[in-house]
Amino acid sequence: MLQINQRIRIPTVAMIAPLAFVIAMTLNGCGFLFGGGAQEPAPTPLVERPVVPTFTPTPVTEAPPPTPEPVEAVPTLVIALDLEASQDAPAPAEAAAEAVEPTATPQPKLTVKENAVNVRLGPGTNYGLAGTVNQGQEFTIVGSNAERTWWLICCVNGKEVWVFGDLTNRESDQFAQVITDIPAPPQQVAQAPAQQPAAPPPAAEPPPAAEEPAAPPPSTTDPCANIGGDGCKFRLRGGPSFAPNGGTELKLQLHFIHSGVDGGQPQGSYFVWVEKDGVKLPISDGVRSIALQDQQGTLGKFNYEYKVGLSDIPGNNVAGTYAIWVLDGNGERDSQTFTFTVPDGQGEVWMQFDQG
């Protein structure tokens, strides 16, 4: 018993007093101790306010340097400079000047195709002779006539002369100017017509006491009758003679003279018409005989020469029978027809025509 009493201790007044004060205060606040007291005011309603974020400074720290991206390798272009070429190359201003410089107009020129080609004082066979030029000679073209058939060249005997175009080969002749101030040809003597109208019969007169016999009519076998032009102005005085030339061409060397002047003066401005087997050979009237000038050939003197190639001869052979007659500067007939036969391979022919 004594052990139980010792374990249960009765609280003392000093321990109970604080506890009673706390309880009394609690009951007074709840209205239990003093009859409720005054009514407490209603609580103020809470107003929701937006939450404002609070700025909290972040400590500044240095950013690490950016890692460089890998760069692709660019191929290196090595340019080799040719210093010598660059020194020789023109400056830009000089190159521009060269680029705009106009191209020079080509100089027209011609080359003679035949031997002993007559050159004249004007563009036509009715102009006087100024000399001759030979195959292979080259001349500068000064101009041409409007028809581009005759060409003014420089120079023969120090003068500008005219040459027939068919007897030349030309280069850049399209650039040659047309000559307009061409002097008129020399005055030509009018030619009598081939046939004159019959004159009216004279008035009847008494017959003479002794009538003379009438003159006989001209012979119908006269080779110079009714051939036109000047008839038999030229007669064949020498030849034909022949010389071998391989038969590669027909080469005519003719001598036109007047035996009544200075014992045989060379006559100019004549040419010939030639046929073989009735076919005319392509002999140009641009080549004429040369006055007062002779050349020495294989068979004799001549002042007219013309060559015809095999391709322009019937049968492509110089051998055969030919017909030839003389024409004057107006293209009118001045002789009868002469025939001759060329032996095979002997295409060089010489003949002399005399109007004395």
C-alpha cells in the first residue's frame, strides 16, 4: 500500500492555478463564462489579388565563346601570267581603237588573159588606140563604164587607158567606181548604104550620031561583088603559112598593112571573122590590129594576134579547113572570104592583108 501511495502524487496548488487560468480564458472567449458578451463583427471578406511575380536577379555569368563551324576548303585558283604576252597586248584604249577602225576597201585589179590586147583612149572600139598589153600583165582598176564591159586601168605608157573586160581576169571589181565623165568618141565618117535607090532616068535626049557600045555588066564571078562594107579593101598578099605548135591551140598572127604608105605602113583597128566547118570561132572584137607597130613572129611580122583554145574549136582539133575575112572598126566587112587548111599539129597561122 505504501508503494502505491508513493507512486500517486496529488498535484499541488502551484501546479493547478495556471491551468485553471487558461481554461477560464478559453471559456470566456467562447461566451460560456460571462454570458456571451458583445457580438463579434462579421469577418471582412477576402479579396483575391493577382499574384505579382517577384523579380529575382539572376547572377550574370559570361557565356562561353561559340564553337566555330567547320569551313570547307576552297580550291585555290592559280593564274599564270604571261608577262611577255601581256607586254605585247595592246592597251584597252588601243584595242578599242582597233575594234572600231573600218576595214579597208580592197583595191580592184585585173590581169590580161591574151597577148597583144589593144588598149584604147575610151570604152569602145571607136576610140583611138593607146597601145597594147600582153598576157599576164597586171594593172590597177581605176573605174569602168556604166555597162561594166570596159575597164579603165593604170597605166600604159604613163597614161590611164581602157581595156575590154572579156580579155581580162578581175579581182574585187565590184568596188570600182563607174566613170561618168567619158569624152565622146571621135567623129565617124558616115558609111554609104550597101544599096542606093535607083536614080530617076534623065530626060530623053536625041541619040548621038554614032552610038557607042554600052559598058559590059559587072562579072557575076567577081569575089568582091555584093559582099557589103568596103568590099575588097584588103587583099591577101602573103600566106597563109603554118608552123608547128603541138596542136594545142589555133594561134593567128596577122599583118594588116597599106603598101602604098611608107612601103607597107601597119594599119590599126582591124580584126577578123573566122569559121571552121561553118561554125564561127569565139574571136572577140575587143582585140584589134595595132597601128604603126609591128612585132616579129616565127613566120613574119604581125600587128594582130589571137589564140583560140581546143575547147572552142569544132572537133577539138586545130587540123581542118577554115574561112576568114577582115572586118573594120565598125564591124563591117573589108575583104572577100579566104579559105585555108591547117595541117595536123601546126596550129600557128600567119597571113598578110594589104589595102594598098
